[in-house]
Amino acid sequence: MADSGFPDTHTTTATTTTTTTTTTTSSPFCDIGYFLTLPGILKILQLFFGLITWACVASYPYRYVPYGGGQHWVMFVAVTCWIITLLLVVLYSTSLYKRIGLPWLFLELVYAAVATLLYLIAFAVQAGTTHTRFAYTNANWYNTYAAAAAFALFTTICYGVDAFLAFRNWQSGGTSAGGNTATA
């Protein structure tokens, strides 16, 4: 017989609470993760191709040849875009853009679109003067001219893709710049 003071069955409910804390360590000076995003990779390619473009343009004596204004334009576009892109890389990789209250998505879109257009014109100028300069100066600078035109085209493509990604990010209502791209 069962004792009335002690029940035959007993139910125990145990509740366990587990707290997990994840600490992410990152350098306050450089966010390496930015360079692993597509916009970060594109900015590095823009810097690389742009540097080669203006190095090729600067390496030949365009300033001594009459009608060298086209080469001055190519040099202006290449150096100006290179410096602005370098500043953007510094701002994004250090997350300083978050502290400056500007509409970065829209500014990046406008900059990439303008840089694409300017580089497209610079590419056309460089490609157009490649053969005519070689024939005019009778010097062996053709390979340098052609390389500058080719790398200007590569840089144009990088800026074009960057402008497209910035447009998609801006159009989808993205909340921040610096590597966050819209997916579709």
C-alpha cells in the first residue's frame, strides 16, 4: 500500500540558462574585413590599375611633343581618381566614414559614376593618340602608350562595376557604405 504522505511519482523541472559572450577583436586602425568585400577588392584594383595607368603616362615624354593636351587630361584623370580612391579606402578600412555625417551611399554612387565617365574619356584619348603619337615622334613609345590605354580601360571597368554595385546598394535602401552591397 502506498503511504499517503509520500506520493508514488515525483516530477522535477529543471531550467538551465546559458549565456554566451562573443568578443570580436579588431584593430582600431584597420578593418581587414573591408578588403574581403567586393567593393574593397574593386577599390584595390582601381588603385592598382590606376597607378599603372598614370605611371605609363608619366614615363614617356608627352610634354615635349606638340599637342600633348590629351596626355595631360589622361594624367589628370588618373592621378585625381587615384588620390580620391585612396582616401575612400582609408575612410572605409578605418571606419572613419561612420563618424562623418555624410550620405556615403549616394556620394560613393556619384563618385564611381563620374570616375567611370572620366576614365572612359581618358581611355578614348589615350587609345586615340597611341598610333598617331608613335607615327609623329618616330620613337619607340608605342608599347607604353598601348599599356596606358589598356590599363585605363581596366580601371574604367572597375569603376563601372563599382558604380553598378553602389547604385544597387543605394536603390535597395542600404544603410551604410564601405562594403555592404545589395544582393539579388
